[in-house]
Amino acid sequence: MTRKPLTKPRKTASQERSRATVDALVEATARILVKEGFDKASTNHIAEVAGVSVGSLYQYFPTKEALVAAVVERHQQEITQTVRGELADVLAQPVEKAVRMLVEVAVRAHRVDPRLHRVVAEQLPRVGELEKLATFNRENFTLFRAYLENHRDELRVDDLELASFVCVTTIEALTHNAVLHHAKAMPDERMDKLIDEATRLVTRYLLG
């Protein structure tokens, strides 16, 4: 049986100097992942790019997977800080405006360091951090489910659980692929059109 790699840090940095070391290691890992890929992100290489000793690296992180997990967690935090306040504002909006806001927020979330976002999406299964992404998606699903419940009388759909899944998954898939895999074909003007089309698609599904 293949042993699951350790993805938890050995200890938390509490002093300013140790926090600086951890920050340097996480940033170096992110740079290597983007430029060279997961297989090139050895602990020796990460320590070299970060400008610290391998011994210092192992004081805080037992494996390179633990460092990748730290990159994933930091990236998820950056996305959450970008969108969480805006998502709360959705609840007070009429259906079409609420859907547009969700699509726009999803685009902005995927534009938070898109090269790193793409690598993170690819590496999540390898470091066992899918639960973090699942938690973030569940939060979006729960918020949208609550929104639909508040607007039940306006909707043509009856199964709000299924409708929430359809809408959140559709918005995530469209914006993920547009921003991360078709960026060159999606300048701002074309992205605005995509937002229009995605809004129309989801709104018509909900309202008929």
C-alpha cells in the first residue's frame, strides 16, 4: 500500500523571523509550481529558491506535499478574502442581478493569480487537499441554496437542492474554463459577453 504523504506542517511559525522563513518557503514553492511543475519542486530546490537551508525547511514542513498544501491553503484564503464580502451582498438582490453578481465574483475569484490557480487545481488530488476546495464550494452552494429559498415564489424550479447544484456547477465550470484555459481568447470585452450569456443561461433556467 502506498503511504500517504504528510501534508500538515510540523509546527506553526510564531516569531517574526520564523514567519518570514515560512513565507519565503511557501512563495518559493508557488513560483516553482508555476514555472517548473510539481515534479521539479523538490525540498532541496525549494530551499535553494527560498534562500534557506534544507534543515530550516524540515523544521516546518515534513515533505514537499506539505509545502504544496500550504500554497493551496494560502491561495484559497486569498480567493475567500476577494469574494466573501461580495457573496454576502447577493442575498439582497433580485434574481437576475444576483446571478450576474455570482458570475462576476466567480470570474474575479479565478483571476486571483490565474497561473497559480491552474496549478493548484491540477495538484489538489496529489496532495490530498480536495477537502479545502470542497468546503469552499459547499459554502457557495449553501449561500445560493438559501438565496433560492428566499425567492422560491419567483422560480419555476421545484427542487431547490438540485437547482443550486446546477447553477453553482454551471457558473464554476464556465468561469474556470474561460479564465484558466481560454484567457487569450477572452479579453475583457469578450469576458463581459460571457458574463452576459452565463447570466442569461442561469436566469432563464430559474425563471423560465
